[in-house]
Amino acid sequence: MADQEKEEIEYSDEESGGDEFRSRVKRLKDDIAACRKEKEEYLEGWKRAKADYINVEKESRLREERTGEYMKVRVLGDFIDILDQLDQAFDSHPPEETPWTIGIGRIRDNLHAIVSRYGIEAVGTVGEVFDPRMHEAIGVEQVTDEAADDTIAQVLQKGYKMGEVTLRPAKVKVAKFEI
């Protein structure tokens, strides 16, 4: 195709009719050059538009994924709150075994299974090193054991994480070594 674009028009003065033919050939060459230039501009514009469209599609997919992830975290956070309330109720007053308490216990177990299926883990156990990304210090407890310094002394409310994302920090008391 490049060879065809650069093909020169040859003529002889004998056949051409002189200046009129030369001027017509010059106009045709100018028209061809203008068409080539216009073609390149359109092609470049089309390439930019196509690249822009691809980028918009990628951004749209990422936005949808982030929105889905955000909504999943919000809904699972609500499950965690319910699960905590059930755990507190069962831990503070061990219920008598009745059909009702057995049913509520099964609901609690199902919620634990759902939360686990989504990779949600409880964070904040006594003795664990305090990490401000996963734990919220509510208080300080003085300790005489230097090895316990800056560890969790008491868990006031469990925290949860999903992968590297902290859904809710654990509310804890932090041990501080005192001589």
C-alpha cells in the first residue's frame, strides 16, 4: 500500500498539453496529500477515542468491584454486630436447654459459619501484641512482667478483619510495664 501511495504520476510534455496538464496533476497531488493528512488525523483520533473507551471500561469495572466489595463489608459488618450480641447473650448467661435456646444456638452457629466462609476472622486476644491497625486501646493496665508490655491485657469487644481489611477494631486494654 505504501508503494501505491508514493507512486508518481509520469507524463510527457508531448501528451500533456503543457501547463494546463501540469497544473491539473499538481492539484491532484495536492488533493492526495491533503487526503493522506486527513486520513492520518482521523486514524489518530480514532486510536485516541478507542484508548479512552478502553480506559473508561476498566475504570467502570474497578468501580463496580470496589462498590461490591464495600457493600459486602457493610452487610457482613451488620452480621458481625448480631453475632456479637448472640455471643454475649450466650456467654454471660448460659441458657437452659430448651427448644428455643437450641434454635437460637443454631442461628448463632450458622452466622459463625457465614462469617467464616467470607474469610472473616476475629482479632484481639489476650497476650496478642497491640496493633493500632486492628485494636483500639480503651484503657491501660499496669503489669510487672516486662514481656507483657504492649500486649493486650483484656478484650472488651472482639474485633474482626477480612484479609488485610479491619472491619471493626477490637476494643482492648493494653498492658504497660511498670517497674
